[in-house]
Amino acid sequence: MLITHDTECALSILVELLNTSPGACGSEQLPDVAALSSFVVGQEISEIDSLTPADLAAVHALRTKLRAVFSAASTEEAAELVNAVVAAAGTTPRLTNHDQHDWHIHYFAPHAALGDHLAAELGMALAFIVMAGERERLRRCEAPDCARVFVDLSRNRSRRYCDSRTCGNRLHVAAYRARQRSAEAADAAEAVGAARAVDAAEAVPTG
């Protein structure tokens, strides 16, 4: 799948945003304006003015709408959800080469409110995924105790976990230990069976 650098960056921000929700990680990672400001800085989101509680509420609401795209039952449903997000943001595509980056497209108005900024940028990134027929790349981690999401950008669509170093390794270790326990149980059962066979043989009268 061909994907532009800008879209990949937007998808990265999308995943980070969705995984700040209590449903994804057990607690709210954007509880206040200060945390939201740190998120904006950490994700290098440009053209954002000072934030307010209204911005926080808008981002929380947007996060719920964007996550729904990952669980959409069909491409038609996903498209409707994405269209609603993008339309509400009032997208204004424009070419820019800010901060020494090459020319690229911004879909948000200059200095738009953060919720509108993210709705336009992240909504359009999702639109490209849906349009390309790649909706199955929008995934939830397969670890049974993890609700985090990710976008599988691997060539053969083989990614299964939000982070192979945590969820992936943890499940591999658990599977290995389960196999060990199974082998040990089989060995123990075999030993018991052998002991009983010996006891039975010794109990047979010899003459």
C-alpha cells in the first residue's frame, strides 16, 4: 500500500490519541488541559493556539467518534462515520511548506480549534485508508487483555499486536510456559503410568 509521509504521521497521531482513552489503557490519559497540551507538544501538532477546557471536551468527543471507525461493521458504515467527522470539521485544504518541511497539504484552517484541526487531519487520513480498500488495517490488539488499537502498515498485513515488545512478547512467553506445563504434565502422567505398570507386574504371583 502506498501511503504518503503526511498520512502516516496523521495515522500515528490518531493511534496515540485513541489509546489515551480509559477504555484502551484503563485510565484517562488526557484528564485535563495540561495533559492535552503535553499531547500536542509530544505529537508535534502545529498551528495550535492556547487550549481551554472546551478544547479538551471536543477532543474527548472526537476520540470516541474516531474509535468507532475501527469497529465499523462495514466499509459503508466506516465511510459514513469518516464523512461526518470531516464535514463537521469544515476542512480547508491548502498547500504549505512550514518549518522547513516539503510541500504538503493541511486540511484544517489556520489556527483552527484543536478539535477541528484533529478532525480534519485525522479524518482525512482515515478517508485515504477506507478509499484504498484497506480498512482491515485498522485493528485492535489481539492480546486478550489489551484494548489498544493500531494501524497495520506492514506489507503483508501480518501485525497482530499494538506493540510486539510488550503484548506480543508477553503472549509468546505465556504460550511457551503453557507448553512447558503441558509437557511436564505429560511427563508426570507417563511416569505415574510406568510406576503403576511396575507395581502391577510385581503384584502378579510368580508360581
